[in-house]
Amino acid sequence: MTLKWKIFFALNILLALSAFILLILLFVALFSMNYRIEYYLSFAIFIFALSIMPLNSFLNIFLLQRYYPDKLISKGIKKLYLLLLTLTGIIILGMLIICIYAGAEEFDSRNADRDANRKIVLLILFIAMIIQIIIFTMQIQLLALIKRNNQKSMHSLIDSIGQ
């Protein structure tokens, strides 16, 4: 496995573990306090996003371990892969919107007296979004690379049989 895919593997583990920990913390916060009904929709959206992120990362790890570099990917795995890829793209867009909105709100001159905790949370969200974008782009490349390597492998096998 090349260094690029080792980094991809490590980023997937990092993202999966951090999203899983955040998911647990979100559940603890959800059940430990009484919130207004409006907050439960926000919690549901965050729970959905934090559930998709580790699923996507675990699927990427599975593809690297089982199918990389040149094994044929089954149709069921491809469908799940494309579904999680689409959902991950939506989550990235949502994270981008939240980062822009929260950044504009947090760095507004009227809010200069706020504590640094919100800025730290915004920085963590921004870093998670950057990691998710890197994984997203490499994830797209992974499927194409496995498919291309499989075709090369099949062509070389056919050529070796013909000789």
C-alpha cells in the first residue's frame, strides 16, 4: 500500500473514532438535560451526520483491506459506497454552511466579548470538515483506482493465457 493510501487509512480511523466519540457525547447530552422541542431536530441532524461519518470511514477501511489494489467490488458494496459517498457530500456541504454561518456570527464585532470556547469548537469543526473533504476526494479516487487495477489485472491474466 502506498503512502497516500496509508494516510487515507489513518485519516479514516481518526475521523471514525472522533465522530463516534462525539456521537456518544451527543447522546449523553441529549438524555441528560431537558431541551426545548426545537433542539431535538438539531440533535437528530447531528446524530445522523455523526452516524454517517464513521460508517463511511469503516467502509473505506473495508475497501482498502479487502479490495485494494485490484479485486472486483461487488454490486452491493458499490451501491452502499455510492450512497455513503452522496450522504458524505451532503454532510460536507452542511458542515461548510455551518462553518461559514458560525464563523460570521462568532467573529462579528458585536460578539467580541464571548469566551474562546466557541472559537475552539468552530476550529475543531473546520478541521473535521477539511479531513472529511480530503477523505471524500480520496474516496472517489479509490473506487476508480480499484476498478482500473482490476481491469489491468484481468487484461494481463488474459494476455498470459493467450501466450
